[in-house]
Amino acid sequence: MTTALITGSTAGIGAAFARRLAADGHDLVLVARDTGRLREQATELHDRHGVEVEVLSADLAEDTGIETVTERLADRRRPVDLLVNNAGFGNKGRYLDVAMSDELRMLKVHCEAVLRLTSAAAEAMRERGRGGVVNVASVAAFVPRGTYGASKAWVVQFTQGAAKDLAGTGVRLMALCPGFVRTEFHERAGMGTDNIPGWMWLDADKLVAAALTDLARGRTVSVPDPRYKALMGVVKLTPRGLLGGVTSRTGRKFGPQ
């Protein structure tokens, strides 16, 4: 039986990964801040799919939380075969309107935690000669818009570079870059969604299915929907200055968690 560890597992894309992986027969380690929600989720998935589910309460914006998860990933007696780095959030407001403490907290979760957790998992996986890591980024990584997009661009670049360095070891790494997904993300950040066209919304369960297919195919970057693949093609051809103006008008956040 293989084991998957998912951060930010209690809602949105993380919860969709948990549902799909449990249905596929994987044991789970679920990581989030809310212990009560974690236990409820663990009980539901265990009862429905008969898999073993472990819970870890951890805030990845704190060193102690990151250390708790890295220690679990480094435990050779209880190997983790798939890591899904999904935890994340956005800040409402433009650059310089957001408190520096909030910006640094976001970077801690999106960059430092992803680096440390990926490294702990990949080292153990390399020793076994197999394993996978999915780092949830965003299509925001490809547009010049604020510190959120910059942090997700780091996730994409880091994942691609690490995947290249680990080629041939049996360890696969992939950056998942979704667009808008109906989750709790925007509500928690206090961001309105009325101006987002209906066609831009993605289904979390379908997104996860496409992501796992891309991981199995060995892709290092996954944009899991034809609509967003086409949109990213347009982005590549659009001058950066013009693109920055467009994203400024459509809002700071361009992607879910």
C-alpha cells in the first residue's frame, strides 16, 4: 500500500486530491491547521474507502509546523510515496497595500515550506528509487501580477529545476498550474469573484484527475485544462507591459488553492 501526504488537505484542491487518492486505495497523511476538520475528513475517507488516514496539525507559516511535516516525510520506517504541496493563500490588496508581515507569511508557505518539504520527501524517495511530488502553483505564475504570482513563479521554476536534477532517480516532480477553482480560497482572502467569467471556473475533481495523469506521463508542468492551455498560449505572445495592465484590471489573484 502506498502513502500520500497532502498539505492543505481539508478544502479545495487538497481535499480533491485526498478524495481521489483514497478512492484509488492510497493511505493518506493529511496536513492542515484545523485539527477538528482534519479528524472529520480522516474518518470520512477511512470509512468510505477503507484506507489508513493519519492527521498532522501544522501551520506551514511557522517553523515548528514545517519541521513537524519534514520529520514525517523523512521517516524511513513509514515512507511517503507521493507528496502534494497544496497549502497556500492569497492576500487582498495591491503591492505596498498589504502588510509586510502578511507578505512574508505567504512566502513562508509558498516558497520556504515547499522547498523544505520537497527536499525532505525527495531525499527519502531517491534512496528508495521511486516517488513523486506535486507542487501546486497557479497560472498566476505566468503573468506579471503581484507577490502571489511571483511566489508561484518560484514554485514552477524550482520544481522544473529539481526535476531536471533528479532525472533518472525514479523521483518525479511536477508543478501543477490551475486557473480559477471554486474553493474557499477567495472567500478566506476576502476577494470578490463576481467579475470572473463562468467559463474560467474549473472543477477540482476533474483538475486532480488531469494532474495525476500528467504526473504519470512524466510532465514537469501541468496546466490541466484545454481552456487554460489556450489562454497561456496567448499569454506567451502578449507583450509583458500590456499583460501587466490587463491583469491589473482583472484582479490580483489568478488561480486557486
